[in-house]
Amino acid sequence: MFDFGIIPPAMFLGMVIFMLYGFPVAFSLAAVGLFFGIIGIVTGHFNEALLQALPLRFFGIVSNDLLLAIPFFTFMGAILERCGLAEDLLEGTGKLFGGISGGLAYAVILVGAVLGAITGTVAASVITMGVISLPIMLRYGYSPRLATGVIAASGTITQVIPPSLVLVVLADQLGRSVGDMYLGAIGPSILQVTIFILFILVMSIIRPKSMPPLPKEVRGDFNWALLVKVLMGMVPSIVLIFLVLGTIFMGLATPTEAGALGVVGAMLLAAMNRRLTWPLIREAMTSTTHITSMVVMILIGSTCFSLVFQGMDGSRWIEHMLSGIPGGPVGFLIFVNIFIFVLAFFLDFFEIAFIVIPMLAPVASSLGIDLIWFGVLICVNMQTSFMHPPFGFALFYLRSIAGKDVKTSDIYMGALPWVGMQLILVAIVIFWPQSVTYWLDHGPKVDPNSIKIEIPAFGGGQLGLPPLGGGNNDSPQIPGLTLPPLNGLPGAPPAPAK
């Protein structure tokens, strides 16, 4: 039995109290970390020399090439939000499916999935879909609960569908490839859209009056020209999706480079729609700056917290506490998802990703859980953070653009079935890991044994440095620095038999 003392649990509790009180997250994390760091130094539980690593950690954050993908994808989404692409897609798709019961709901889900794949932000999808489709759905007899629920849910699909910002952040926190995280999310994305469509199908059979078809004078006569028009309207979107995701999957570009290509593609789409103006670019840049600054500040605050927390064996306390959960890996995953589901009532996905995931990842790894599967599972769960009544941000966005005819209670009650469907997907991913790993297993393979990296010897040569080890896998010998044996590190080769 390990004796970790009272400081790590008190530090975790202090962080939760600060969050619930409403202080800005970034400053709360930094304040709690430094405050308990001082307590640890005074009580002898924390080595003050570790604080010297903070400047290097801050520099590592601002120089992280992977995080450059966040402003690129955010800027791309902000431009597409304002360029009229969603309006064109919804108009054509609505007319295409408008003749059947629930046709507008099908159109909202499908267009929401397409927008999610090219914008990557929930706010843009929910607000755009709400402004365009909510008045039409209410005007032609849709139930307010169904209309608001389907719009909010179609926006939160963005969380799972690549190039989701959540997947980028989780890949960074878990130390995994963004491309692999995107590949792993393909299966759950398809499943989520399918579950939503099946729900609309069932509801159209059980309660057809809650989602009547559009009048013929509104949708017009069905003809092949309309089908072709809808497909042609989707071609630019499909090209942009391939430009962003295809280059990543094929190994032609990093996520950051693909994000830059996506920005160029979004600007070209806006120009094609004759809506690329300086006010549009200025608004998109302002939105991107706000989101990027928030992410960087939360990262800096979480670094202060995690450095002190790990310096006082907080990570070992978490690992010791969670690794004993009955049920093995499945029991751990069920507990973690319930825990994150509750946290999502109070924290947004950035806060969960930067604070909670670094604590849980070592435990998942020690239990033999694939971290790509783990990351995608957490991403699916964090969809609910946007749909939780009464704190879900998607519901706030919808409330801001819904008219007085729509009651807040209808928005909240309408969200509940969709939260349930998101939790069904969580259960599917837990008990069917192949829904994530299938795309990874069938992707391009690289044999690690075929990779050769040659490093020229530089010990004891003209530089006058001592040899970096005695050739027997011992610790490198550098004056003033003691490192653990290489065979004690994860993935290191075993020590030779003696």
C-alpha cells in the first residue's frame, strides 16, 4: 500500500472547487498548482528544483507544431461559417428529402455531418444550422423539441468527425499521431450519423405528425435535375474534405500543413460564392485569435498544475486508485466514462482534455488499453458536454438564435433523447473496440525494423565529452546528471543476460 499523503487529493479537490466557483480556468489551474507547490516545498513533499522546468514547458507549448493545427482549422471553420455553403447545402438537401416525413430532419443531420467535416467547430455548425433550418421546421409543423434536438445534435457530430479540434488536442495530450486519431474516429462518426438517422426513421413511423413532409408548393416536383444540383453543391465540400483529411491519411501532409491547405480551400470556396470580403476575413481572424489564445492560456495553466501534481506523486496516486477498479480494462473504461460524463456538466472539452486526460492516460496505458481507442472513446463521450441540460453550450447557442416562440424547456427536453443516443455510442465503442481499430488495422503499415537511424558517435572525440554509456545499456554517464537505466524506460530493449 502506497502512502501518498493528503496533498495530492487536496490539490485535486482544490482544483474542482476553483472550477465550480467560476474563476477563469487557466488562472485557477496555475494558482492551485503554485499554491500547493509552495505548501509542498514547506512540508518537504515537493522539490523546488522542479519549478525550473516551467519556462522550458511554456516554450514547448508555444513552439509545438502540432498545436498550430488549431488556429488553422478554427480559421477555416470561421470562414466557411460565413460563406453561405451551409445555406446552399440545406436548401438543396431539404428539397430533395422534403417529400417524406422527417425529410428536413434527415437533411439537417446529413448537412451537419458535412459541415462538421469541413468546419471542425460546434458553435459554427449549431448556429448556422439553427438560423437556417429552425424557422423552416417550425413553420411547417415540426415539434419544437424534435427540431431543436436534431439541430443541436447535428452540430455536436462535429466533435467526433475529423478534422475535429478535440481529436487534435487529445492526440497531443496522449502523445499519439493526429492522423491515427482521425482514422480511429471514422467508424464512430459513421455509427453516430447512422444512429441519428435510425432515430428519425423510427420517430417518423411512430409520430409522423411531429415531423410532417414539406408542402409540394414549397419543395417543388422531384426531378433528376434537383438531385444533380444537390450533388454538385456537395462537390466543393467533398474536395475540401479530401484536401484536408486525404493528405493526412495518405501521409502527404502533417495536420498543420493540411490545416493551412484547408484555409486556402475555404477562402477559395468563399470567393466562388462571392462572399470573400475583408469584413469576413477580419471577423474570422478575431474569432480564431480568441479561441487560440484561450487554448494556449489553459495549456500554460494546466502545465503549472500538472508539474506540481506529478512532482508530489499525484499521478501515481491516481494510477493506484483507478487501477484497482474491479472489471479490469472494461471496468476502468466504464468508470472513466461515467466520471467524464459528470465532469462535462461543469467543464468544457478543452478543460477536460488538458486537466483530466493527462491523469488518466498513464493508467489506461498500464492496463494495456490502446490510447487511440481510449482517446476516440473519450471524444465520443465529450460530445455530451455540449448537450447536457442545462449547461450544454450547444443548447446555449441554440437559445441565442431561437425566437420567443421556442421555450427553453423545449430545448432542454428535446436534447435528452440525443444525449441518450450519444451514450449508446459510448457503450458500443467500449464493447466493440474494432469500431475504432478497424481503420487503423487496415491502414498503411510501416515495419519499424526496416527503419534505420544512424547517429555519428560523439563521445570522447574532439568535443572532449565523456562516453555516453559503457556499451552495456547502462545509464548514460554525464557529470552532474543522473538518468535511470535505459532498460527501465517503456519500450526500451531488455538488458542483456549476464
